[in-house]
Amino acid sequence: MTTPTGRIAAAVGGVALSFGAVAVASHGVLSRQAAIARDRIGKPLGELAVDADRLWRRSYQGEPIRLIMLGDSLAAGLGAERPKDTLGGRLARGLAHRTRRPVRLRTGAVVGAESSTLLEQIEALGDDARADVAVIVVGGNDVTHRVPASRAARSLADAVSLLRSSGCAVVVGTCPDLGALRPVPQPLRTFASRASRALAAAQESAASAAGARVVSLRRTVGPVFVDRPEEMFSLDRFHPSPLGYRRTADALLPSVLGAVDEATSARMLARADAVRLGGGMADPTPESWRRIDSYLTHTLVEPDDALAAAVADQNAAGLPPIEVSPLSAKFLQLLVRISSAQRVLEIGTLGGYSAIAMARALPPEGRLVSIEAEPDNAEVARRNIERAGVDDRVEVRVGRAAEVLPHVDGPFDLVFIDADKESNTIYLEHAARLARVGGVVVVDNVVRSGRVADPATEDEQIAGVRRGLEKLARDPRFDATALQTLDAKGWDGLAIAIRVDPESR
Ligand SMILES: C[S@@+](CC[C@H](N)C(=O)[O-])C[C@H]1O[C@@H](n2cnc3c(N)ncnc32)[C@H](O)[C@@H]1O
């Protein structure tokens, strides 16, 4: 939402015009110079930024991170022609990429806005203002409209306090150094530079006192705008170019990530407190376990571009979203490492997600064989495996596993069974033959929303899961347990067994 509305619109003008305000107050030389600046800058970009508000990276799992952009034309992204090149778009993509979660972007920033309009921007966002993290970039118009730095900084602090009181983390990018604006003649440029530095200093102390993380845009990206103005500024030589926004987003992103981490941990602690005060453990609801799954994933699973791309490609190709969750993929990866596995067998490849995760943990000479019945799935998987750079150690064999397995030679250190559940006993029989003594066998989806223990069910897949569990319990070649899982994939579980020597039991 980048359209100037109501009082905000009445309170602000374009930045180029604003130099007039400096001039009117200063007369003489500055007045003439403001007119020159106005002519040079003009308004070739108009007064509306492109609309970048959307759910970015919807293919990522988990609850979206809610990001809001507040402030002036920089926060709105004026000068970028494509949504993804705006400051909000850049930050949303960077945040999604680093957290592996989708990001919902909402823009309250208004082109030409002063700091005094921040509270109205928050109000205008309505429910969307209840965000995880807010990024505020403001100040240029306060300088050109000659708003006293202390007043502008107070308005900023008020907005930060309001956001913080609702649990939203805040990152403030302080006023850039207007001395970098070449079209503004001297001495007006020096005047603007001094005023913008004074405002940035006032913003820094007021915003941090109110609980924001503060990034000095003058210090972090100012020098590159001064050194490479042709690349960093857009057509009007005033607003950033797509590259300028990219540099600005790069400078803000670490603080935005830190703020999201902090907000997430604070919410988790608050929730834990609420449970404690409530006098006991809360029963998980789908909403709460998805939140926890998202928290644990965010906290423990290192982002992996190739895995994210594999899921995106798999979805785009119309494959069902039935790959293991990121935490389960990490669990499998750890099992590969814990068992020092060199050879892994997977039954059920889909788009290669779990195969890639496990292959990442193999040594260079390691090998993973994955069996997939559907040639189209195998094709998607091969592409994903190649892009992930593990095609040297992963082989996808196409065919029904019951027919392929008799031609597979062991021994394997780990076997992961994740295909048609009806055939679990057949696969376990092969696993007993192919896994070395001491090897690990994992069977996915053994709880199936609790239906595994429902005596009334006649589902053939559930019956297959049960037969598999019974085999694990009775077959002397296995020693097994099972763990329930609650994650983005719902309520399910994994059985884990070790291949043992029946003689030594
Ligand atoms: C749950 S998905 C596998 C997910 C994958 N392990 C992951 O986590 O990324 C099950 C896969 O098994 C395949 N499949 C089903 N029946 C099969 C069979 N009889 N033989 C081999 N693959 C089979 C399906 O086509 C599907 O791709």
C-alpha cells in the first residue's frame, strides 16, 4: 500500500519540491540552489512506488514471517521498476532465503513522508501492523522540510515504542547522508549533509532507546553511493537504483534477521510462560505444533538453497508435497553422520529432497541409491540432485521397489523406507538382507494421524504400516523403536531400527 492517503498526503510533497521549503526559509543563494536542484531532479519516477506487497517465497514451508515497511520513498521502493527490486522486496526475499520461511510483506511507507506520519502509517495498516518485524527508513523529508531533528527523532521513537509494545521487532535505517546527492549544488548540499547527519545521530539514540535495532545507512552504504553514483542512483539521481536498493537491503538484512530471531524467541518464552502460569502442559493444537515446528526449523536447520529449490521444483512439477519435513531431513542427515554411513539405500525418492539431505552427510566416496516407481518423479529428482551437486554420489533407479530390490547389492549402512506403505514388510525383508549388522533402518509415516492404532480402520496403507511395525518387533534381525512427530506435515512418526545379529541377541 504505497498510495499517499488522507492527512499523510496533505502533509508531504515530493522530495524535489521539498528543497523549496529549505529555500523559502533561507532565501538568497540557497533559494536559487533549491530551484536548480528541483529542475535537475524533477520527478521522472512519479510519486508512486511499485506494489511489492505479497507473500514472497510461498513454496517455503512454515508460518510466514510478517514484515512491514514504514517511512518514506526509500522504504516504499521508489525508483525500482520491479517489485523484487524494491527495498521491501529485497528484504522479503533475503529474509525468506535465510530463514527458509515465506515472508508476507506489507508496505505502509509513503513517498515523501516525514517522521511525523509514522504513527498514521501504522494505523493505516490496520491488522497488517501486527507484524514480526518492521523496517523503518525515514528522515530525508524531515531534513528538506527543516523539521527539527529532535522532533523528527521523537516521532520515530513513538512509532518504535508502539510497534515494540505489540511484540514487533523493529529495525531502523537512519537518514542517509544527503551530501551524496550530486544534483544538489553547493553550499546547499553541505547544508543538507550536515542536517541529515544530525538527524541520523538523533534517530540513532532515540530509536535504540525505544528498543529498535539501528543501522546507519550513512556509514554502511553511504560511501558506495558517493563513489558509484551512476550505478547506485536511479533516473532522478536522487532515489536508489535497483542496485542501490540491493546494497541498502544487504546492509539492513543482518539486523532484520537478528530482530526476527529475537522476536521469535521472545514469543516462545512468552508462550512457555503462559503454559507455566496456566498450571501445566498445554495440549498441542495444529496451530501450536506448526509454530513450534517453524521455530525449531528456524533455530536448528541451516538453510540450504538446493533443498529449497528442490521443493519448489517438485511443487512446480505437480508432485505431491509429501517429502519429509526439514527437521526430519536433518534427523536423517544426522543418522547418516552418527552411523558414519558410506552407503545409503532409500526406497521412495519423490523429488529427491530426503536423498539430497542424506547425501550431503556422506563422505565424497559415499553412495546413495534411491528407488522410485514414477519416471517423472525420478526425472525431477535427478535434476534436483544435480543442481545440489551430489549427483556424483546419488543414483536414482526407476522401477517398483519390490522388483528393483532383488537386484540391489549390499551392504548398506542406512536404509530409509518411504514409499507405498502396503509393501513395508517386503521392504523390511530386503532391508534385513541389505543392511550390515549395526546398520540403521528407518521407516517413515508410522503414525498417520494416529490411525495406526485405530482398530476400526480398514485402510490398506495403515494395515501395511502395522504389519511393518509388527515385523520390526518380532524379526530377530531388528531391534526397533518409534517416535511420534508433530510438524508441518501433521501428526506422524518414524520407526528406527538397528540391524542386529540374531545370534548375539
Ligand atoms: C513419500 S514419497 C517419498 C518422499 C521422499 N523420501 C522425500 O522425503 O523427499 C513416496 C515416493 O515413493 C514412490 N513410490 C510409491 N510406490 C512405490 C514403489 N512401489 N516403488 C518405488 N517407489 C514407490 C512414490 O512415487 C513417491 O515418489
